[in-house]
Amino acid sequence: MNRRHLSLTVLLGAGLACSDMATPARDEPYEWRLVVGTDTLSFHWPREMLPVRVWVEDSLDMPAHVEHGIGIWRDAFLYGEYDAVLVGDSADADVLVRVLTPPPKAVATAARVLASFPGCGGATDIDTTTTRFELQLPVRMYVFPKFDPALVDLSECFDITATHEIGHSLGIFRHTGDPADMMYSDPEASGLSERDRQTAEVLSHYPPNMVPVR
């Protein structure tokens, strides 16, 4: 699908969602879909599952960093297409966030997307299950320090990395090649670019072929 068609898709979707509001002009989106074998997979959270329930390990002030990232992405959507809340019980969560170096993948069907910042790193496992067209819940995210956080202030690093990984968990399964984008493979932007925002809007109105399952 070409970029012109993608832009048309989000404009039509936005018009259906709120016909009396005009979609502001934005930059062209980047590719967000996951390619597994011959399948190109697209996902966004269905309305009936919002807000997405996120459990965060209570370490290194990570709940605050994740809430920061959730707020950034929530504000990127024009019509409330994404929202998330922190929950206290991991058994109730759609997304799990651990503060540790990613262990070996639990299952071979999971695709792991890695990111690296000078002081910390992140990863998100996208388990497509054996059917390809199901997203196995919970989505597992990792944000971890590369240095002793008692010696180095990693607050900004954790904010950026958590925001980047949340982008993966809401359906942006690919990295970009532009350092200005939050979804660059080695994130360094403190906020979303116009391309990040446009891509988030496009994917939220693009027909998904993955459904979340437990």
C-alpha cells in the first residue's frame, strides 16, 4: 500500500469518527506493520478494550516513566483512539512492563523489537502465536538501565525508552530510520515527531488483521 493510500485511509476514518471536525495537515506516515513470513500484520487496540491495562514493576520510579509515555501517546490521537491506565495486579494486565534485561523469548512465535539509548535499553515482545493473526496477551515490555542508576541520572533515558516501547505496544511494530522520530531504533527524541503522530492516526483507522487474545 502506498503512502497516498495510507493518508486517504486515515482521512476517511477520521471523517467517519467525527464528520464535523477537520483533520489537520500532517507529515506522511512511516511503515508500522510487522512482516512475518508472507504475512503483513497490523494491529490497534479495539475500542472495547480501552483503556489498555498496564502493569509496571515498581522499581526505579518506572510507573511514573510509563505514565509519562502513556500521556504522550494519548495526546497524539485526535479522537481518543488510544488510552491506558496502570493496574496493580499483573494478572489483570494487557501489557506487562518489567525493569530488567530481556530474558530469552518465552515462545518462538514472539517477535522481539529492541531499542538502545546511551544509558538504558528497551524491548517489546510481540507474540503473534501460531495463527499469525492473533496478538497473544499480555504484551511484554522491558526497560532497563545499562549503568548503576544510583550513580547516573537516567530519568530522561527512562522517559524516552518507556515512551518508545509504549509505541510498540499500541501497534507501531517497526522502527524508523529518522532520529527525529520517537520510533527510531536508538530513540533520542524527547517527544513525538509529526511522522509519529501521523503514523499513530493512520494505524488507528487502518483495518487490523490481528486480534488480541489470552
